[in-house]
Amino acid sequence: MTELTFCFFAVAVLTGLITSVSVWSPRRLGVKVIALGAAAIFLATIYAAYAQLLSRPKPVGLEWWLAKAADAGVLGSSIRENEGIYLWLQLDGAAEPRAYILPWSRDLAEQLQATLREAEERQSDVRMRLPFEPSLDDREPKFYAMPQPALPPKDQTHPPAQVYERHAEIDA
């Protein structure tokens, strides 16, 4: 919500500056009133547009702030054939997960599904390499499963288990 507040504040300041130019210019009163009305309508429209955009996944091509991210955790996904690959990503350095949409690619969708199956078998997480880089290099997979988590360390506070030796009876 803070991003919405910051973006709206920036737009409101810019709108105020542009409107003040038209209000203080030597124009008729009608033109000044229309400029103020247009600014008010613009602010209401832009606030509604920002609020609506918050509920939609962002295309990966529009990510500028975190565009240099080396990898991201894939928390969820939804594949829609010929439409796009929707991802819920947890980026390093971001406090909350974010929704993104990748352009449709059959190869990428198959790779994601195979990686999800592999991660489920390993009981591990799925990660994504260079999530915002439009790379044509397909030598390295875009998605990968993390290695299986290590077993918890053995508790050393208990005494070692007793070992019973089995003696074979000798028949004479």
C-alpha cells in the first residue's frame, strides 16, 4: 500500500504543478475552472487506476527496481496456454511476495511443470534464475529445484544405543 501512496503522491504533486501553471496564467476564468476540474478528475482516475493495478500481476518486462535480481523463489504458479505463465515470486530484498506474468512459452511452461514435480518429489522449493532477463540462451534452465533439505542433526544428549551381540550356538 505504501507504493500506491508514494506513486499517488508523486502524481498529485505533478498534477498540482501543471494545474497551477494553467490557473496562474493570464486566461479567462472559465479556462481556469476547467483546468481545476480536469485536475480533480485526473487525480480520482489515477487513484482508481493504481488501486486496480495492485490486484494484477506485473509483466516481467516492467520490473525496473529489482531487474538485476539473480534469482527468486517461486511460491506459486498458474499456466494459461497461449496467454502467459503467472508466477508468485519471493525476491531477495523484497519484504513481500509479488505477482508477475511471463510471456507464453511452451518450453518454459514444460520446464516449470517438470521442476515443480521434481521439487515435490524432493520436498524442496522451486527457484527461478534471472527472473527479469529476457534471455534467449536456453542452455541453463530458467527454473530449478533446490536440493533436498538435510536431515536434522542427531540429538547427542542421549546415551548411545545398546548393542546386543548375537552368539551362534556351536553344534558339536
